[in-house]
Amino acid sequence: MNHRLYILKILFWFIGHYIIVIRLIISQISLNYCRNQISGNFMHQLRIFTFLTLLSFSILANANAKPDPISSDSDYTNPDLVFRLLLAEIASQRGELNLASELFLDLAKQTDSALLAERATRLTTYTRNGTIALEASKIWNELNKDSIDAQQALSEILVANNKLNEAKPILQKLLLKEKTRASGFLYLNSLLSRVQDKKAVLTLVTDLAQPYPKLAEAHFAIAHAAWIIKDQKTYEKELASINQIKPDWEMPILFKGQILAQESAERALAFYSEFLNKYPKSNEVRLEYAKLLTNGRKFNEAKNEFIKLVNTANSSSEITIAVGLLSVELEDYDLAEKYFLQSLKRNPKDKDQIFIYLAKIADKKNQNETAITWLNKINNGPHFIESKLIAAEIIAKKESIDKALIFLNGLKANSPEENLSLIQSKTSFLTRANRHQEAFQLMQNEASNFAHSPEFKFDYALLADKLHKYDLMEKLLREAIKIKPDYAVAYNALGYSYADRNINLEDAKKYIEVALSIAPNNHYILDSMGWLYYRLGKLDSALSFIQKAYDIQSDPEIAAHLGEILWVQGKKKEAEDIWQLSLQSFPDNEILKETLKRLH
């Protein structure tokens, strides 16, 4: 035993010494030099290393050792063979993957080793060398004719090289196995997705599916290929066949539903609803149906569908969270609380986010202490500062803005993003208290720390606007746009400032149009466009835009604008109703109060 340990120590010393030499030499030579022009000195050093390695392995070898895994027929004691194998391995470890793949391919040819052919094939996944990939994968298939991995690799490489006719018999062979046939047809959809000749793809898939007329997956593969080339007749025919063979299969239903949704959400909803009436346990379809209802802002219907999903045995915490969020949207806070609490029992990925949801619900229900209790469960992590900002809001409401500011001043940010959130919260409190100069001074003091932040510049610009520092405001907004060219709200702020001051209206229109092109459903931008048309005297266009904005979000500033347009149009009763409704929720809003004072 001691003798063997001694030999091992000697072996490790030699390996440590000579591997450094090998690596230094390999790193300096090109692929051709490695293969054809290696210096005598290098060969001499490496053959010494090979000899010592083989000698040590011979001493340590067990008489009952298993046959060599590379090839039972290979002469593994051949120094030249072992030398090239070591060279290939070291090249692979050093990231010389082109060299490694060529060496493994040459070795596979010499030794008839399927393992080495496989190694060469897999390395070409990284090198993207199609010639070596094709040759290596063919050898791998010849040497291991029953390997599904080898067949898949060869078929993928042939398809990638647009050799569909050569790939066809390989794919046919893959589909012969009954256990994997169905999944094989589904695999075809992704395998052939990058082939440019989509008609050839449909022909190939149709030929492959022909022997299996009663296999739904085969019909689905044809339907998918037909849809891509807009062959509506074949697409519909294959889906009808699936409906006859496997009517409750959800995959083709989801496929067709998503296609319908691109044309008309209502048609997709009707299609899903009809299917669910027949097969109510189809949870994947129900989930897609619920998502589509949510996207269409049909929150109550969506909530009911999510509740059905919650009641299934394999329901996830994400589903219960979705019900909670929809209930919040519908202002059913008791139901929202119930489902958020339920989600905590299902090991959600982000418990802290659930604590924040529960805190916000408690705040809505004026349960301040309960809200703080939930927030205090968050001690660190990505939601820590967010939880403290919510706590500050509760302190401001329960006690005073000064107490909230003291609380925020005691917090320490761990990143520039957190620091920006803290500054934004402080300036928001100061602005609400009409302490605009203090808020502006805070931003001015921090400006050098956020020279490259478009969000900081935007907030700073809004404060400059409130203090009538218009030149600074424009400068900051232009800087924000330069940093972030698709910053819709910055374009909007610049355009709205002109419209509100009734100056540069043509420039204002250009800026707001850019903002709308980036964010067409943003209610503030829609309001800005409406206000611009009001300044231009185009009252009908103004009303259209601002009414749309108000329908999306009944913001007090939008309510003030909508009421003013209605007032000017002589619809004073409608204007008063909108103003009074907004005053109930926002009694201290400056713009709303100023509008009422000016028009009454």
C-alpha cells in the first residue's frame, strides 16, 4: 500500500511539472502547427510525460481492470495515440475548441470510438464548425446505430445545413420508436423552425406523418407547419383531425386560441369558453383564458377563473397571488387578503412581496398597526427599502410629513437605485407639503451623484417647472432624452410644459406625438395631447383625448382638464359632477382647486 502511495506521489509530481510545460507550449501554437508541425523539443517533452504516465498506470493497474471505454480494440498503450488524446483534452480545457474537436474527430476515425466521435460532435455546438459537426455526427451514428442522442444530433446538424432529404431517413428512424413517437413529432416543430424553405418543411413533415394517421401529434406537426406558410385549408383540416382523435388535448386548443387572439381577443375568449364548457378540467386552457380576460380588463370574470384554478389539487402560489391582485383591482380587499394569506402557505418564491401586498391592503382598510407589522417582517433583501417607503407613507398619514422625513433620513441605501428611491420619496413628501424650494434644494444637492440617471433628471426637471425655472427644466429634460431616447414621459413633460404655458405649440405637438408613439395608452400623455388641442381651440379633439385618458385613470389633474373643456363647451353640469367626484378623493389637489377658482 505504501509502495503504491509513493508511486502516486511521483506521478503527481511529474504531472504537475510537465502539464505546465504542455500548457505554455499549446497556448503559443496555431491549430496547424499543433497537428502537423510540432517541434521536436515539444514532442520529446510530451512523449516523456506520456511514457511516465503510462509507466505509472501500468504499475498501479489492476489485473481485473475493465476494458478501455474509448474502444476495446484500440491500442491504448500506443504513445502517439495517448499523446494526441492528451493534447485534445488539454486543448479542450484551455478553450481551444476547434483544435480539440479536430483532434477528437481524427482519433475517432483511427480508433472507431463512438465516444470520441460524440465528444467531437458536442464540441462543435460551441465552435459552429459545420464541416466537422457533420462528419463527426455521421461517424457517431455509424458506430452507435441505436443511440437516440446520436440520431438527434445528426438530424439537427443536417437540418441546420438545409439537408432535409438527408435528414429525412434519420427522422423516420427516430419516429419508429413507439414510446417516443408522439414527443418526436412535437420536437419537429422546434427542430425545423429555422429552415428558410417553409414549404419544404411542410412537405417533409407531411411525409413523416403519413404512416401515423391516428396520431394526434403527427397531425399537430402538420398543422403547425401549414400555419407558418398560411395554408389555412391544411391547417384547419389537421386541427379537425386532432379533434376527432384527441378532442380534449389542450396543446392545439392553446395554439389556435393564440392565433385567434392576434386577430380578435373576443373570438379567442369565445373559443376558450366553448372548450372549457366541454372539458372543465383543462387547467392550461383555463389559465390562458384567465390571462386573456385580465388583459382585456375583465377583472371580475378573470378572478372567477383563477379561483377555479386555485381549487384544483396542483394549484401553485402564483395562481392564488393572481386572485389576490385581481381582487385588489376590484377593491375587494377582504378577498384579496384571504388569497394572499393562502399563498403564504404554499411556499411562494417571494414572501416579502406578499408581505408588501398584505401591508397595502391593511393600509387601505386603515389598519395602520397591522400594515406596519407586515412591513416589519422584511428585514433585508430587494424589498427592504420599498417596505420602508410604504412605512413612511403610513407615518405621514398617521402622524406628520416631518415624522416621515425623519424616518427616511434614518435609512441607509445599499445601492444607487435605493438611494434614488429614497430621494424621490423625500421630494414627494416635500412637494405634497408645498415645500417646493426644499425639495428643489435636495435635488440640487444630489445632482452630481446622478449625472447619468434620466429618472433623476426627470424628477429634478418637474421641480424646476414648479418653481418656474423653465430654462433649467428644458435643459434637464433634453439631457434625460439624450441618455434615454425612448423616454416617453420626458418628451411628454417637455411638450406639456409648452402647451400649459400656451407657447411653442407646434413644438409641443411634435414632442407629445413622439411620446404617444412610444406609449400610446399612457393616460398622462393622452391628457397632454388633449390639453394641446384645447390650447389650439380644437375642442372636439381635446375632449376625445382627455376623455380617453380619464377612462383609463381618473387622475385629479385629468379631471380638472376634462371638466374645463366640458365647461367651455357649455356642459357645466357634467363638468361640476366630474370636479366634485374628484374633490371627494383629492380635496387638496392644487390644479383642481385652481381650476374651480378660475372658472367659478
